[in-house]
Amino acid sequence: MALYGVPVLILKEGTSRTHGREALRANIMAARVLSEILKTSLGPRGLDKMLVDSFGDITVTNDGAAIVKEMEVQHPAAKLLVEAAKAVDAEVGDGTTSVVVLSGALLERAEQLLDQGIHPTVIIEGYKAALNKALEILDEIAIKLKIGDLDKEEDRNIAKQELKKALHTALASKYIATPDVLDRLMDMILEAAFTAAEKRPDGTYDVKLDMIKIEKKRGGSLADSMLIQGIVLDKEVVHPAMPRRVENAKIALLDTPLEIEKPDITAKINITSPEQIRSFLEEEAKILRDMVEKISSVGANVVICQKGIDDVAQHYLAKKGIMAVRRVKRSDMEKLEKATGGRIVTSVRDLTERDLGSCELVEERRVGNDKMVFVERCKNPKAATILLRGANDMLLDEVERSINDGLHTIRNLLRDPKVVPGGGAVEIELAMRLRKWAESVGGREQLAVMAFADAIEEIPQVLAQTAGMDVLETIMELRKLHAEGKQAAGIDVVNSKVIDDITKINVLEPVAVKKQILKSATETATTILKIDDVIAAAPKKE
Ligand code: ADP
């Protein structure tokens, strides 16, 4: 037939295709490279990465989430790991480095099994079975924290002490702070979380994280940071003649400029006499005066505006004794809406008394060299702001990330108040119990369960490494202690030694985070193991 010898094109020219084992190996390799990069950042003695983006902006951090967000990962399999890290971050707000390291370890062990001629499907099944067993074991060994009724002073103090243990672990790994500063930061996180906590019918608490604002102000030192019951705006009152302090504030939240809007199209107005100019300007002033009149007539004594406020409008507002702040961020407007019980209005004409938010005090105060506006004791008492002070932006950003981790930890624990010992203790215990259980699984899947157990031990191995300890010796010692029934034996990374009971130095992690890490890492590894064909379109030419 005439068709013989004519190539049949199914894929676009330039499309690359890797197939079968070759594709799988390339994917595993890519994922492992990413995990190798992140390994050195794990735990309290993890090193920082300096990341430079395409604009030349620099981030220095050892927070896994921040690292993977800034790294522009190209390889599709490595991207899956990045997605996993982001998913864990979104779900529990912590554990990002661990999930990448664990995914890498699971894939590394899978590769060894592939070399022994075990089919990917068997490995996937084995890993899934091991995951389910691991989750079961976690429930068995979890320690319950005493969280009583947060409305009662006494229970609150007990809960604080309990939660601080886990908070310590979440914060200590992120930056070097002196113990007293760390303690202050922990108190602020706890107070903020308690403020934003809502009781659920089952007695647990739901921390509304969107009610907590973190505001950074360069200058001073970390020790000058403070917690405010309410919202702090990094803005000044617009006009010197306005009040700086308003009690029993009635706040108009505007998403419209108090200015004469310029027409979108160019318009030409022919003016022929000075009277016309005057009446034109008077007309403009009247429009602004009417706006202010309207605001005042509904009873507002504070205006918080997302857009600009014209000089003339400022003057009229000042005359009425109304305090005004302009160009406030949308996210702040939304927080204010929730905190003050007001409603953001897009047209002054529509403003009514019911749209006004309220709080006991709005005040402009000096913070360092700048002024900020404090909206305090709001109608909805669940709003809180953590105002961070510090020497430079990089430090402030890193502290903000830690505070966020801390807030997430507390949210996770108030939802599910159970912790497991950290410092590698829980991993060694899991690995030990999984190996024992594997015997009952039998067949080739047993090998996959064993591989899963080995992969989990990678976490304590890396911790030992960052602590400068002998890895093999440390793991052997830990295994021995766990075999003797010391469930909480782990690595005191800061002092580079193995201890019988890691909970004594308060290295505890929410069980929810550990579960999420295991789930996401297994999911990522099995997703990659299922791929046997990579068909990539040629990159688009710029
Ligand atoms: P991730 O981004 O995964 O949360 P981290 O850098 O926060 O990673 O490190 C978390 C790991 O470090 C956990 O396994 C935790 O148990 C361990 N860890 C944290 N603090 C300590 C400590 N003081 N001593 C020993 N291990 C710790």
C-alpha cells in the first residue's frame, strides 16, 4: 500500500516522551533531589536557604513551605512534591519539610524494590496498607492534652501550660530567640488564638485564624512586640485637625473615594467667565460637603476608607470632628468588617446607620517613628492583632512565618488536643511497630511495608545528622530504647544527645500534623510510582 513508509504523527513535533522504567526512574530522581535539598533544613538545627527570585528579592529561611514556594521547580515529578508540601501547609500549616523528606525517602526505598523486580502496584498497595496501620498506631500512642473550658480562668491557665509544650517545638526550630522573648511570643500567640476561638458543640474549639492579624513594623526589637485586642492599621489619621482618639466609635467602612471622580473619557469644558470657574469649584466642594454631611447624618464618627480622601473632604470631615483614615488594604477592610460588625459600602449615598461598625476605642498612637491606628475592643471580641517589632524586614518576615506556624499548631491542637513525642521518637516507634506488623502481612507486600518503616526512620536520621551525631549509632540506640518500651525516647537535637523521654524537654507535635505528613507523603510517592509514561510538549518559544 502507498501508506507504507509514511510516518504517522500523533504527537506534535518536538514533544518528548520517556517511557516505562526510564520515566519512573527519572521522576524518582527528580523527587529525591528536591528532598535532598530540603533535608538540611529539618528541625531546630536545620540550616537556612537563601533564595533569590527573578526580581532579585532575597528570602532567607528554613521554613519548608517558604522554600518550596520560592523555588521555581521545573520537573513535573518534583512539582508534585511541592504541591504536597503546599497542601500540608494549607491543611495544618506545618510539617512541610518533613513531607518532602518523607516522600523522597519513600521513593528511594521504592526504587530499591523495583531493582529487586517488584512491580510498582505491589509497592503502592504495600505503602497504602502501611499508612493505614501507621495512622492506627499514632492514635494508640497519642497523648491527650488537658484543654478544659477556655472561658474559665483556671482551665485557661492549665490549657496554656499544656499548649506551650507543643508550641515550643513549632517555634524553636525557626529562628534563634532568647528564651524570654520566645516565651513572650508564645503568650501572644496563645492569647490571640484564645481570643479568636469559638466553642464547638463537642467541646473542642475552632480558632478563626482569619480574625487574627499579624502586622509588622520595622524598628525596636522583638521584645517590643505586642498583642492588641482588635485591629491595628499601618496608617495615620489623614488631617491634623481631626481627633486622634474616638471613644464609642461608630465606623463607616467605605470602598469608594471621597473625591470628585475624574471622568473616564477626556471631556472638554469651555469656561468663558471667572464666575463660571467659581461656580464650578463650588459645585465640586458641594458634592464633597454633601458626602460628608451624609456620613455625619447617619452618626459615623470614624471613616475608614479603602480609597483616597480629597483635601477638601478631609477639611469638612475635620470640621465635623470625624476621624478618617484612607487607602486601607482590602484584607484589612474585610477584617474590620468582621471585627466591628459593620458593612463595607461602595457608595456614600447608600450608607445607613445599620452599615456602621462599632468599637469602644479608635486611637492613633506612635509606634517607633511612625503612627498607627488602633481599633480596639470591637463589637465582635474575636479579633486580635499581633504587632511585631524587629530590626529588619528579613527577620520580621521569618518571625511572621513562625507566628503563623504557632497559630496553626494551636488551631490544630484546640481542634484535636492530642500530641505525639517529636525529636524522631514517634518515627522510631512507628517503624518498630510497623516492622512487627509486617510479619503478619506476608508476601511481597511485606517488603513494601518494611520499606515504608525504613523510610519513616529517615526523619530521625536527618535530625541526628543536623545535630552532628553519628547517624547509625543514634538510630541503633533509639531502637534499643524503644524495644525496651521507652516510647518517647528521642533526639535532643539542640544538645546533640539521645534522651529517654523527649516530652521532658517539651518536644511535642500535634498528632494531626504527623498524620497529615504521612498521608500526603504516601499519596505523593504512590502518585509518582503510578506514572509510567511522561509525554511532554516542547516548551513554548518566547
Ligand atoms: P517542618 O517544616 O516539617 O515542620 P521543622 O523544621 O519544623 O520541619 O522540623 C520539625 C522536626 O523537628 C520534627 O520532627 C520535630 O520533632 C523536630 N524537632 C523540633 N524541635 C526539636 C527539638 N528541640 N529537639 C528535637 N527535635 C525537634
